[in-house]
Amino acid sequence: MPAAPDRPLELDDLLDLSSRELHAIMDAAHPIDPEAMAGRQYIGTDLSMPPLGHKLLWQTFRKALVLDEEHGDVRGWNVRMEQRGIHGPQVPQRRKDGLPKAFAHYRVRSAAGIRWPRGWHGAHYLDYSIAGNPFIEGLAFTPVVAVNEGRSDLVLGWELFKIGRRFVAPPMYWAIRDDGPVDAIVEPRRP
């Protein structure tokens, strides 16, 4: 991991890190502040696929988070983006009704008391097993950490899948960086 003692790490610092180096950031386990993140949207970048995967599939996405007063927690969703590069214009794909094309809804949960792979011991994870997600999306359990201690403007996620009681833990990582206030509220589909 590049040493940056004189400044906080930025997204560009993460782009060329190996899975081992990204996991070292996960192991540092600086907690996010879900309440401070609520009402914000974040531009996401995949850090694991090879360049050909990015060209064929996708590289960028958006995560939005809001306070769910009915449940007393923070929930969120992903948004499909037009693929214009990490530093290009960030344009969400839209449904016919004008709302962003949302998928993979989640809730921010406490990671305490869960036996995570590789001995991870952070404070929060994204739980995709909520109603409304298709089966495959509902398998995701994603530990998340603040890259820089005491700040939640750059977050690293480790994509895990829970099948039964077991975790599948591929070396799949992504990062999100703050992109301003949420521009549209999207509700999960109801079963």
C-alpha cells in the first residue's frame, strides 16, 4: 500500500492496489458513520475486475443511502451508470418514469457477533438479504470500512456471499466516494 502519511488516501491511490493491499485496508477496519452517510450518494468503482471485464461489463456504479425512519436504520441501493470512466461524467441510467435504474437494495448493519472470513472484525456491513432483491442479489453480505480514519467520504467494500451458514469470500473489492446529496429516493420492490 502506498505510504501517504501527509494526506488522506484518495480513490486514485486505491486503483492499482493488489487484493492483499486492499484487504490490509479492510483489516485496519476504520468504522463508517452510517448516519453521516445517510442522504448522500456515492460514486462506486470496481477494484477487482481486469480491464477487459470493465470494458465488457461495467466499472462504475452509484450507491445511495437514506435514513429509514420507519425501521430506525440506514438503507440504500445501487444505481446502474452509463460507463464513462472513473473520472468521466457520472450519469445514471434511467427507467421510463425517470427514476434511476436501481438494484441490489441493502441495509447497513452492525458486524458485531458475526464470524467473518479471514478473521475480519470491522463495525459495519451491507446486508442485501432484505425483501425485494432477486435471489442472487440477496446473497451479498458486504463488509465496509472507511479508508481514512474518522471520515466516511471514501469507503472500501469487500464483496462476500452467504450461502446457508457459510461465506464465500472471493477477492472482490470496490470503493465509493462521496458525490453529493441523494437526487432521487428509490423504494425496494415488495414481494
